[in-house]
Amino acid sequence: VKLTYSPLDLDIATHRIIETANFLDSKGWTPATSSNFSQRLDNNYCAITVSGKHKGRLTPDDIMVVDFQGNPQDEKKPSAETLLHTSLYAKNPDIGAVLHTHSLNSTLLTLVTENSSWKLADYELLKAFNGISTHESSIEFPIFANTQDIASLAAEVMEYLQKKNPCWGYLIKGHGVYTWGKDMAETLRHLEAIEYLIQCELEVMRIKGKK
Ligand SMILES: [Zn+2]
């Protein structure tokens, strides 16, 4: 992890975030200005999408820098959910990027289950998650209640991560999904795997007609 980022680092992160946002929008996972994306710059700062912009039409001006307490480093307005990104970077130096979407399927899954977590086993695609080398694994994504009190949700997530390690992401009820990884490529791989696996689970429920 760099001690201090350079203007070039910010440029690279900005373009990586925009490129990723365009891809996620093309998948239909970021409806109606929802979702937010970030990339670590160094030990204290990350680049993150500003509040309220459509994620399929971002320009470099729609990316800003915040510190890991969520404080803006310029005049732009950060996403309301900034703390859910920065608290991850502050806690774990191995986290290089964080993606959050409001995809239809991640929202649906949280609405058809009463469980406080989503447990998965025996899928070949579990191997997409960092550290998993066989389908004979079981992994778990916690499902947190939705809230507008982002500081308390961030604290709840951090408390969970103290107990459960490794953890690759979480769901928020009626809201969407958060995932992270060592860099943007790994984080994107995690998100695509989560989306695929959620779709599998929902299709199985439909076919079998049960929850
Ligand atoms: Zn959100």
C-alpha cells in the first residue's frame, strides 16, 4: 500500500472506476443513479463516485477523493454511503477496491429469505472468491437490515468482520450488495460471481417453487 498517492494514481483510479461503472451499468445492476464504487489510493485516501450521478454516464469530474473517515478532500459531495467504503479500507490494508450495486437480483434475494445470512455450497463458481480452491466449500454472506444511519451500519459490518474472516461481501435487505477485493479486477470478479450465484439461487427457487 502506497504511503502517498500521486496525481497519476488518482487519474488511473478515476478511469478504472468509470470503466467499471460503464460495465456494471451495461449489466443493468446500477439503476436510477444508485450504487457507488471506490478504489484505494494509499494508506489514507480513496477515490469514490460522487453522490447522485447516473453510473453509466460518469465523467472524471464525478469521481472525488475522501479520507478513510469519509471526509471530502474537495468541494464535491460524496455518496451518502461513503463510510461503508472507507471503513473497509481503514480496517483492512489488503482491500484495494469496493463495489456496491442495487441490482434487481441482490435486492430480490434479500426479500425472499427470512435468514440473516445467505449460505452457499457446492457451486463451481465459488472458486471465483479469493482463497477458495474447490466447489466443496461453503461460504456465507450476511444480510443486514437496511437503514439510513450509515455510521451504525458501518459499525455493524465492522463488528461482523471481526468475527468472520474471510468474508467477501454482504447484502442489505431491500437494498443491494457490497463486495471488495485486493484490486478492482478481483472485486469485479467477486461481484460477477455473486450476481451469477444469486441468479442461480433465485432460478432454483422458481423452478422448485419453494424458498
Ligand atoms: Zn446503496
